[in-house]
Amino acid sequence: MATKDPLIVGVDIGSYAVKVCQLQKTAQGYKLIAIGSATIPPGAVEDGVLQNPDEVGKTIRELFGNLKIKSKNIGISISGYSVIVKKVSLEKMDDASLIEYIKNEAEQYIPFDVDEVYLDFQKLPQKKEGSDRIEIMLVAAKKEIVDDYLKMLNDIKLNVVVVDVDGFALENIWETISGKIENVALVDIGASKMNINIISEGISVLARDIVVGSEQLTEQLANILDIDIHQAEKVKLGTETYNDKENEIAGIYNQTCTQWVLEIKKAIDLYLANNPDKPLQSLVLSGGGSKVSGLAQYIEEETGLKVNAFNPFNRMLVDEKKLHHTYINAIGPEMAIAAGLATRKSPF
């Protein structure tokens, strides 16, 4: 039996593909209604910026049609240079004063003109009882970038009711599905970016986007092996081998994956420097890039943390007549952000 509060449809617009997820809240937990992914033309989205709205809109419209999704209320998330997430420590004040302060003083914390951004913030729980200071997570997103997405989606008759940040959508689905309060690093590796969100005692304490992703690995493999992108994808995932080029392939993996791991370690080191008494229990890996052959083991060796591959649908109810578990397991890791958005209720 479904609950009365309808959930929005999660739409994750990446640089390589659009991912869509629809869930239903039932008395037994979340039920997966529809999931799907469709590639978009190269260059249609770059660094989180919409470059070819007509093609991206067409892809989303066709994906909704193929998945037979009737709901028009959707949630999207943004990332990249157009969004800043920053933890800020302030003198304690009431909510009304805090809103006024953010409105007037936000510019000192962000590298954008305050008139050119949408601002939002969330108060974080106090670390010490009776402290005269509060911490907030401040989010600023460039209006021009967000408005381009809203217009494109409005043009295809979709109603955006939630605009989130990739890292927070990832946090949302992890906490919803795991039900755990622990210190954990969430790492989502997409085609052109990596989201890192470190959660300590149930609170996001470090969130960042890094412009590296699995696309660079695919392109390098295609070049060195003189094969097309689709074949290179298979090599990347370990489903196709080129034994005579093992050394060259290993070199590309080492160079690219080492860069990813260095970025992950930098974030972890920064967290540990500020929270020496709260060690991380594990690292949760998601995104299409998480399926790169041998990557999880490599991260485990380099960070010393247990790495868990995250499939957001593992504990959900599924109608296997419509969705085969093999397909769900294959697509699951790259659907984490879309699934995080899809757990949100529609405010209307």
C-alpha cells in the first residue's frame, strides 16, 4: 500500500547521460517504479553547464516516454563551478537574524556577486552545548546556470520542484537506505566529475566536486588501443581484454586512477585534520566510474578504508516482471544521485 505523499521523479543530468528514477513510498519501504538512462551528445553538458538544451531536453522527454512516467514534478541537482558549498561558523543568532545576515553578508564567503546567485543554507547541530556560535552549510548557485535548466525542463512540460546539490542527493539516498549514523566518505565518480561528501555523526562536514571522471579513462583507452569509445568502455569495465597491450593499459589505469585516489585522500586528510577523534569507518563508492575494473580494491589499499560498492536499490521492493534484477544491479551504482532526488516529497 502506497503512502499519500507523492514523491518527485529524480532526474540526474550528467555530461555523458541523463539518469531518471521514480520511487514509491510504501508501508514496507521504498518501491522502485522506474529507472533508466540515456546518453546525450558529447559537449551537450560541460562542467555542469547546459550547452545544448534542445538535445538534452529531447533526450529527457524520450526517456520519460520510454519509461511511461506520467508524473511531471521532478527534482534535479547541480554541481561543478556554478555551485559553492561552504561551512561557515557564525555568532549565535535567531533564525530571522540569520536569514538577514546571510542576505547581507554572504558575499564574503562566496566568489560570486550575491545578486547573481540563488542562496540557501542549513543550520548544523551544535557541537557543544551552550556554545555562543553556530555552524551553517551555505550553498550558492549561479542563477544563470540554474535558470537555463529550469527553462529547458519547463519547455518539455516538466515542473522542477526541487533543486539540490549532487553531494547532498548522494547523502540523502545513503542515509535513507543504510539507516546508519556513522562516519563515512561518500564518493560518486561520474563521467566528468567526482563528488565527495564526508558524513560525520549524521552530518555533512565536507562536500566538494572535483573535475575528474571516468570519461578521461575511456578516451585514453580508445586512443592507445585505436578502438571506438564503446569498445573502450568494455575494456574499462574489464569485459574485454587486449593481452598484447597490457602494459599500456596498466599505465593508463595507474595514471588516471592515481589522480582520483589522490583527490579522495586529500579530502579525507582534511577531514581527519579537523576531526582527529572521529575516524572514518568506511568509504562508499558509487557512480558509473565506480564500476572500473579493480578500482574499489585500489582505493581500499591506498586509503586503508573498507570500500563498499553502493547500489541504492539493494533493499528496495522491485516488481521483477517489469525490472529484472540483472539490469538493476548493472545500472544501480550510477543511479545513486537520481535515487537520492527521487526520495524527496513533492511540496505540492
